[in-house]
Amino acid sequence: MGRLVHDLQTPALLVDAAALEHNLRTMAEALPGLRLRPHVKAHKCTELARRQAASGHRAFTCATIREIEGMAAAGLCEDLLLANEVVDARRLGAVRARVTVAVDSEATIAAAAAGGVREVLIDVNVGLPRCGCAPEEAGRLAERARRAGLTVRGVMGYEGHVVGLENRELRVRMCAESMALLLRAHRDVGGEVISAGGTGTYDCNPWATEIQAGSYALMDTAYAKLGLPFRQALCVLATVISVSPAYAVADCGLKALGMDHGNPAVDGGQALFCSDEHITFVPDAPVRVGDRIRVWPAHVDPTVAYHERMHVVEGERVLEIWPVDLRGW
């Protein structure tokens, strides 16, 4: 393309090409083929999903109807799972792809059937206080779904309260406890699919038939604390716009960073706080207005969702620009 990183308007998403390739290769070796169902909510980019498919992972997890529609339009439609309940499934039923949706109540089962969805997973609460039925309710809901004309492929349960635990021994133990609940539900539900997991438990969850990891491709500082074999590939390029004796300010704030997992890391400095369009940081060495810094988000998923494109780079060269084309609802 003939563009350099320094020429980019900031804030700008950068993806290190070599780190991304390492992550895709490492995961493909650990969980080949259908053992991994990559979660596209982490990157919201069909071009990156194409790279995952090229690595052998051709079934995908989505978080929104928009992601399902975008993946199908891009031809990545062999097996799409909406791992989220919806009360209006008509857009899903209209998608020309194999679409499965999570259900955890009679209301969401009725919505799937009325919307034209043909396949479901029974979503089971395995400890994260979010969606999912009680394990003892799963069998009854599976029968209700079958009576509504739906194919029940199996169960789904997300140990999201476990995946980020820094203590690996605790993470392994609590993952096993969560999966015991899911396996209990699966005995009552049946089906070939036990869908679970994330980047933090990809290597300690042998019970699931497929792992829904997503963050592994780009990574963030929260997952970096776990000692996983994946490299941080994504950062936000920012420009220093103001310098004071004790700190400096760059043009990368709350509207460019996911902050729910805490402050980002700053190359060559320490982040103090973020405001709407600014990050205030203490540099390790003097900086000047116009200098570029790299900011490493604590949570990759919402960070990516703030941006319209990501720039794939090798050193200072911009190799490609990929649209973040799965944003929205």
C-alpha cells in the first residue's frame, strides 16, 4: 500500500501481522478443526475470520444478529452459532446459512421457532450470573424445543467467571466444576454438541466438544497476565497532543478503548487515567507533542468495536487495512 504507520490518523488500531499469525497457528495446533469455534465478537472483522477459516476453523460463534448476517454475506456460513438469546429471530431465519441459536426459556424457544430458526443449543448457567437455565431445567426445555419442531444440537455453557482467573490451579478447578454442571445438563438434553470455553480455559477444558475462544487472535493485557502462549497483536496508535512537567496527554481515550478491565498499558509510560478523548500518562522519558505512542488495551473486544478499521502492520509498514465490518446490532 505504500503507507507507513506514522502517516495514520490517530487513534488507529494496529494489528501486528507476525503476532496474529503466531496466535492463529498456535491455536490451530492446540485445537484443530471443529475443536474450536472462534468467537468473532472479539474482532468483528470478516477478513480476520477468513484467516481463522484458513487455519481450519470453519464454524464460528457470534454475539449479535449483525455478526451472523455479516459472516453469512462474506460466505463464512457453514455453521454459525448465535451464543445469545433473542426474542425476535426473524432476521436469523432469513439468513442463508446454517444458523443455530442459544435458548434458555420457553419464550426464547418460541421466538426461535416463530422466526424460522431450525436448530438450537440449550444454554445452561454454569456459574456466571448471566444467561442460561438451571442445569436441572435443561432436559425439559430440550423437549419443549423438539415439540416446537426445532432440532436440539446439544448444550452450551460459558464459564466466563473462570476464564480470567490468574491463578491457574483455581482456574482449572473451577472450570471442572462448571463443566460438571454442563455435562449433567447434557445427559438430559442429548445431542452431539457441548459448546463452552474461552481463551482463558482453551487448554484446560477437555469436556467441551468445541471451545468458543475469541480473544486469542488479538489478545489484551488482561489475558496476557495468564501466561498463555499467545502474543499481544493489537494496540491503539495515539499521538501526544500535550506535555506538562509531570505528565503527557495523547489522543486515545474512553471512546477508543474498552475500559471495563481497567487501564490500558502504555509503551514507555504509565497510564494515569482516561477521559473521553484523552489518555493522561507519565512517560518514562521526555516526550514531545507529535510523538506517537502505542496503547495496549485491557479488553480487546470493546476496543475493536469502537473502530471502523484495523491496520495490519509489519514494523512501520501498513500491509493491509481490514474493515471492522461486523459492528452494530
